[in-house]
Amino acid sequence: PTRKVAGVEQNTGALGHGLSVAVGMAIAAKQDGLAHRVFTLMGDGELTEGSIWEASMSAAFYKLDNLIVIIDRNTLQITGRTENVMALEPLAERFSAFGYAVRTVDGNDVAALVDTFAQIPFEPGKPNLVIARTTKGKGVSFIEDAADWHHHVPTAAELTTALAELDQAEQRRQERYATA
């Protein structure tokens, strides 16, 4: 995300600072009596950073039910599989143990995501965590589930192929919803 997008107040990258910033914003909102919610999106590769776990403890301690944490759980990071770098599972149970209300959802299914977000807050007095199980590069055959595409720039031919595959996938999706 970029701060040039309306509503994005902070962009942090993969070093694990985003959750700490979001916790601070959620605390400030509560102290100021504001009813707004704070969303933060993290990649699962960030979860190897200690600051994530420190911020997680703080969020539960301060009962930040205005905090919504979304983890993109695609099991890939720049160096390969997340589980080969640091085992993260059982992820939902770990965050539950910290005091989060956790939901796991198919992050490639927009309708499932909308339904999950409509249920927030999951439990009063608890920070909300959505584990979005995704496939990195979903919809593009040569990019799907490939760690090396984390930093790879497509050639013109690859871009053309990728856009065509995404267009086909979108057409199939629209046809499914039209008949549903």
C-alpha cells in the first residue's frame, strides 16, 4: 500500500512495524473516544519479526477491538516457504492464545472476505485477526505459488500473458455470479 491511496495512513513494508503503528493508532482512537477502526495488512513473512509478537500482546492487553489485523497467509516470502524459515503453524491458535478473536478465510474468495469483514467485531474486547489463506500470484499460471516472483519484474510478453489469464479468470468469475 501507499500513502497516496485515500485512507492509507502508513506504509511500512516487511520489517514488522505496521502492527506496532496500528496498535498505537487503535489505542489513540480509544483514548480520544473515536469510533473508527484501524486495519493493518501483513504478509506472513513478517511474522518472524519480534515486534509483531510484542505488538500482538499489547493489542490484547489493551482490548483493542477496534483493531483489525489481516494476515496474507500465502506461505511464501522472498527467500522461499515461510515454514522453512520459521514455523508459523498453528497460527490461529497462537494469536488466540494472545487474546485475539480469530477467523480464517479463503483470501482468494472476495465474497468470503466481505462476509468475514461484515462480522467485525468478532468478540467485544478482543482485537480481530483475519487469516486470509491465499495463493501468491493467483490466476496467473506461471506466477502462482512461486517465491521468485516476489521481486521479479515481468517481461512485456509475460505481462501480456498474465493480463490475458487474469481477464479469462474474471470472465469465468462473472459468469459464475451471473448464474448464481
